[in-house]
Amino acid sequence: MTLDGGKTAPTADFRTVRPTIVGPESGPEAPYPLRMEGEVVKGYGRGKSELQIPTANIPIAKDSWVEDTATGVYFGWASIHLPDSHPDLSKPSPLLSSSISSLADPNWRIYPMVMSIGYNLFYGNKVKSAEIHIMHEFGSDFYGAQMRVCILGFIRNELNYVDLDGLRDDILTDIRVALKSLERETWAPKEIEGEWLSGSGFKAVEN
């Protein structure tokens, strides 16, 4: 079936034959890893309200590599400089930045992520965006926090969908693929961009 714009909607067959893991055992290959960073801003809010899969959004700089990259779903690691008042700072994290760098700011926390780069064809966006789903249940929002994203690989092309359930099902598959792929030691933050994800070079602005 083709939808508006000539895009082909995924079928049940597409979803059942998807790989459960992506990328070589040896670790990320060129052009990865790719970096982007910025302040977390409010998006459309549809990920949380309609899909129950919240996303964190950072603006795409005009000179960013994102403008020229293929649309689709990517995966890797994201780190967030949580504000002092954030409830998650009182909880242990499996990937504390201090486990990677002894000089790290403890407010930086590292999490696995999947990231959509594109126009979100189901909703018909006109502007290219980067929407990041962090695989962690946060105690509160963190708008205004600095976020760093380390993209390690590509999962699939951007697709259109006939209904919301189809979109949600594929995103949940993306999450499973990303988590499985990142379990490998050669894909761990400490092996790739640990210092940068831990906040190297970052200076918090004091209020």
C-alpha cells in the first residue's frame, strides 16, 4: 500500500522479519559515532500523550550534519545534565558518568536511546526534526537541561503508517533492537565517547 507522498506503509511482514540486533560485534563503524547536543526544548508532545513513548527534543543547528543525513531511526547513548532539584539525582543509575570519568559532574547521567530523524510522515511534519526517546522512566521533566547525544548506528528508514498502532509497534521494536545492540561491550559508552558523554568541556551556568 502506498500513502500520500508515495511512501510505502510497513506491513506485518516487515515487522516480523526485522533483525533483533544491528551493527557489527566489533563496535560502531564510520561514519559513527556522530554527535549532537543542545538544550532540551518542548516538542509537539505527541510521543507522550498519544504513543506513551515520550521524547526529548533538541534544536537542529543549521550547520548540523543532521540536515544532510538520511531520515530514519538511529540508536546510541544520550547524556543529560540534570538540574540539582531533579528527583532522579537521588537514585542510583546503571550508567553514572562517574563510572566513566573520575572528574565527571555527577549531574550528568547516561542512558540508552533511540532517535528519529525526519519529518514524522504519519503526522505530516514540514520541518525536519530530531526526536530522542531515552530508555528510562524519569521522575519529572527536564526542559532546559543540556543534553548530549552520541549516535552509534542506523536501525531503519523512516516510514509512513496506516494507523497509530502500527507506528507504536515499530517504535517498540526499535527500542528492543537498540537495547539488544547496546548490550555488547564494544558498544558501551566507556569504549566510545565516555568522556564527552560525561560532560567533558561543559560548564554549567550558575543562577
